[in-house]
Amino acid sequence: MSWKFFLYDWGGLNIALFQAINMSTPAALEPLASFFNLVIGNYWTAPLMLLAMWGWSKSAPDPTRADAIRYRLRVFSVAFALAFLVATILKLWIDFPRPPAVFGDMVRVIGGIERHYSLPSGHATYAALVVGALWPLIGRRGRIGLVLYAALVGWSRIAAGMHFPADVLAGWVLGLSCTALAGWLMPLAVPVWQSARRTSTWVWFAVAASAVMTDQLAKFAITRTFAYGEQVEVTPFFNFVHVLNPGAAFSFLANAGGWQRYFFVSAPRTPSLRSPG
């Protein structure tokens, strides 16, 4: 038996659980599934999470509480970056099929149909990141709410026909693991952060300039390799394509739309915005 059988098939239980949840969800609950899929379970709402935690820290009644909230905010930020990277690698490397690719029209799909990059569930990963970040800051009732939130996000992904239960479980494990790893890394990053604060602003401008030069070199390589307008898909997960488009921030993003463009355009600008400490 292959490792995929142990990690994904569960002796047929993974498929059986998916069918039980996906086919038994009443139509009256479809709006709820859509709400968790598109709104509070969507990991592209992470900026709102950061903003909410920052505002929470500002309104904290005492400095100790404010420091604790800011610390968890930093943990969440690091954990999100780690989980984002690991989830992307796993999706592209393993490339497990989504339910519509396995069952076709037998799956009830809420939203657009997706067929690839099933494991892990990004939504479940994000839900676990939120749970891990807020868990030490709230009491018993709040923790019950967090568990319910993560469970509903996982249910919504299965009910919508987007993921198998194994994908959701893998997302939860990944999110919590990255949160724990971020908490372990934070003390180690303090000396690095203190050194960065002492770094000259001109160094950060040099980093930004290097990013721009890398972008231009990438564009030059693309124009030498591909004909004008030619597109070679890398992965639809990030809308990454090879295409000649001088107006793009990065050549890989020439045909990216929505959040992808804004997210990656902002990346090389961040170092140059740093003020000396």
C-alpha cells in the first residue's frame, strides 16, 4: 500500500465521510456554507485579522494585556507566512484531486468548480491559524467559539464540494503546527529584529532596488524565451503564468488578477518604507 493510502484514503473512510457530509447538507444551509467559504473562513481576510488584533491591543486596559495581544499578532503574522509557504508547496507537489475531479457531476458544488490542489485545505489552515493566535488571549467561552468556528469552516469546505475531510484535517494540523513553530521562533528572532532596527535606511533602499533589478532581469529572460503574448501556465493556484507584459510588477504575475497582483506588488516596496529605529 502506498503512503497516499494511509494519509488520504483512510481505507475508504475519507470518501465515505465526504459523501455523507456533502450529500446530506440541506439546501437551507448552503448560504451558511457560502458565508464561511467566502467571508470569515477565507484566508485572504488575514489583513482584517491583523487590523482587528492591532485595534484590540490599542484598546487594552493595561500595558501587559496590550503587549500580550501584540505578541500574538506577531505570532500570527509569522505563522501565516510559514503556513502560506508550506501549503503552497504541498498543493503543488502532491496535487491531490478535488472531489469534482473524482466524482464529476455526482458532487454538489457551491461556487466555482476546482479540480486540483486539494491537500491541504487553505481555508482550514487559516481557521487553525486564527484559533492558534487567539487561544491564549481569551477565556473558556471564547475558546468554544473558536473551535466551533474552525469546525464550521471545515464543514463548509466539504459541504461546498471543495475538499475531502483529509484536506481539512491536514489544514488544521498545518495551521496549528505553524503557530507553534512561530511561537518557538519568535524569541530567536529578537536579536535579528534589533539588528535590523539599527540597519541604515540606505541598506533597505538597496534591498528594494535589488528587487526591482531582479524583476527587470526576469522580464528580460521572459522576452528572450517566449513570443509576445505567449502564456505558459505554472499553476492556477496563484494565477502564475509566463507571459510577456511589461506592465506587470513581476513577469510571473503578468496575467495575475485581484489580490495576487496587489499582494506581490507590495512585497518589494515594503523594505523601502521602513523608517530608521
